Amino acid sequence: MSDKYAAHNPDGLYFLTLTAVEWVDVFTRKEYKQVVVDSLRHCQQHKGLELYGWCLMPSHLHLLARAAEGYKLGPIIRDFKKFTTNTIVRLIQEGPESRNEWLLYRFEYAARFLHRVEQHKMWQDGSHAVECVTPFFTRQKLRYIHQNPVQDLTVAEAEHYLFSSAANYAEQPGLLQVLFIE
């Protein structure tokens, strides 16, 4: 795997895209979305994740984030992916999921030839980390993140989408606390 899109600068602010294998629309149930939100909150509180923007879509997650001093972004994202995979797979196995066989098959198939993965692989490798080196680029990526559900025709106004930081930037309460881009 190429490291072209890896977070190399330990102090850098990054635009990240975490994508489900085969772009599977796994984040359609509130329980699965809540796992992602709770895990991001845990990473903020206990793993040094500084979150400036985010948006969870059915098949992917966008973040504008950095690691706090003394932490590394790579291990934070690795642990986040591992925890969310294990938890969501367990929920699929236990819960009333009409697509449980199909989802589990997709995740098992994605893990089949990987020695480092035990049984299921929900996330694609990497996080397509692109460093935000200018204020213009940073604002552009934040706007892109917030406009994702608008472009997808899920909502008419970005701040109406619950699983995003757009509400925070519109001075409304959001599901997660974020640090604001100046």
C-alpha cells in the first residue's frame, strides 16, 4: 500500500476520508452511526484526537483532524477503525439487520486474504490523509465535508444534518464538540 496519503507531519491538520470496503452503505442504522460518534468522542477524550470537522455518510466518514501533542494520528485512526469494526459487526450479528448475511459476507470476503485481519474488514486500508497546509485549502475541505449531505440530497441545509459538525459551525449544538477553524 502506498503511503502517499499518510499523515507524515505529526503537527499537521489533515483532511481524512475513511471508506467502508467496496463503498458498502453500512452506516444506515442509528445504532451503527452512534458507534462511530461514541468512538470519535472516546478518541477525543482519551486518545488525543483534535477534531475540527466531520461528517458521517452511509459509506464513508470525513474528518478534519490532527493529533494532540504527544500523540500520533495513525494509531488513533487505527484504533478507531478496529473498535468500530468489531462493535458494528457484533451489532449486525446480534441485531435485527435485514442485510446481515450480505454485510457479514462483504466484510468476511474483504478480510479473507489479509493475515493482519482476524475475521472481518469493514474499512478500506488507509485514510486518504491530505495535509491542510493553507487556510484556503482548510476552509475548502471543511466546506466540502459539510456540503456532502447537501450534495447527496439528504438535507437542504448542511447544519440540519445530525451526523456532521455543520451545526457546530452554525452556532447550534452538535453531537460532538469540535475545535473551530479560525
